[in-house]
Amino acid sequence: MGWTIDDMPDQRGRIALVTGANSGLGLETTRALLKAGATVLMACRSRRKGEAARSQLLELGSSGIDLLHLDLADLSNVDACSDEVKSRYGRLDLLINNAGVMAPPRLLSQQGHEMQWAVNHLGHFALTNALLPLMEGREQARVVTVTSGAQYFGTIGWDDLNGERRYDRWKAYCQSKLANVMFAIQLNERLEQRGSCVRSLAAHPGLARTNLQPMSVAASGAWQEAMAYRLMDPLFQSAAQGALPQLHAATSPSAKGGEHYGPGQFGGMRGAPKQQPIAPSARKAQDRERLWQISETLIGTRSTAA
């Protein structure tokens, strides 16, 4: 059977922040953490959808839920959300960087960055660095950044990160997912070097049925993509199953900093969580450090994991 949410340690007394918590993997992650006793801060772009998800969980008997407005496409809002967490809670045990967008037509964030690069990578980079001081000194404090199998097809377009010269929505998605795992590994190295107790891990859900697929089809109008999803449907697992790797990375005593988890069957598409290799393109320390330096410049601040 492998690892399931029934294997999660007691999370009572712990505070977890989950980005994109109102649907899909984020909602299932929130549900599981609440069941284990954690207080969960649901960080959502849409207040309406966040309130609806929170109400649903409360109706099921869950408690310990708070709602935060977080728009990862606006770095000013990321700062405001971080400040709210600091003032209202003053501590944090788990940060699960789960939210994401997938393969839309070319759009720009509030600060003028390509939307997938902004939301999937830069917003989470900024949020993590802002919240890290709240995690110092907390036992088993962990940052889990959710990547995708798309990382294995990704390259970093060092001279065209925003796709200004040529934009391919799937290449941009793969780039952002590669950046996720590069960030997670480099963050852990930096934390270890400075003697921090916080650890950083990465996880990917395999083929999980979430709202990303229909939203991508709706945004692009690509009928070929819709047909491909229908043909692949038997391979997809539920969002609850897809959330297991990030839950394992966040809570399992056996999970260690710098590790990467994904489904253990069918080439990482389905199954119980298992440690998985990261993309070859993410293994060069100099490239990970280069990405870190560029990201610092783009968010306009000095990171707290220096």
C-alpha cells in the first residue's frame, strides 16, 4: 500500500501555510493537515473561492482554519500576506508552496513578469524568504515546494526568462517547474550552510486530476489538448492521491532536507510517495545559484536564506 495520510504524525500545535489551498492538491493537503490536528492558513488568490472551500471544511467538522489573501502574481501582495502572517501568528512550522498556473496564453504579472514564471516560481521564492524567520527554531520546520514531472522537460531560458522573444506556453510551464525544484534544493543547501533547523524539500503529484487541466484547456482553446486529457484519463489519480508526496515531504519523520518525492509507480505518474531523482538540469549547483541570484534581483530584495 505504501505511505498514506493515516501514517502522518500528530500535527497538533503546528501551524501550516498552504498556497492555492482552495482546490485540487492544495485543498486535499489542507484537509489532511487539519485531520492530523494542524492549524492551516489557507492562502488563496480568490477570496470567494477560499471562503467557499473553508466553509466546506468547516461543515465537515474541521477547525483551526484561517484564510489569507495571497496573489502570487503581485509581489506587493506577497509582502502584505507575509506581514499579516507575522503580525497574527508570529511563527510557522510548515510552508507548502503548492499554488500554480499551467500553460496559459502569455500574460504578465503585476510587476511585468511572464505569469507562470511569476506565480509558480518568483512569488513562492519571495513568500518563502519572507516567512523563513518565523520558522527558525521550530522543531521539524519544513518548506515543501511543489514541482511537476514537467521539470524533466524544462530548461531555464537565461537570456529570455519572460518569453519576450518567443513564447511557448508549455516550455514556459516546464521552465517554471524546473525552477521550483532548483529553488527547493538550493534553499536547503543554504539553510544547512548557515546552521538553520529549517529544511527544504520538493514534491510532485504525478498525473493528478485537478482544476489545472480544464483551466489550461479553457484558457488556450486547444481542442487537441482536451482530447489528449480524455485519452489519458485512466492514468490520472485523484487529487487526494496526488497530494500524498507533498504531505509525506512535509510530515514524515523519514523525509530529509534536499529530498524530492513523487508517486512511486508507472514512471512517477501514480502510486504511493517515493523518493525520486530530480531533473538532470537541476543538478548543477552553479545553475541553481545563478537562478537564486537572478530571482533575488527580480523580486528586489535580499533573501533571508543567504
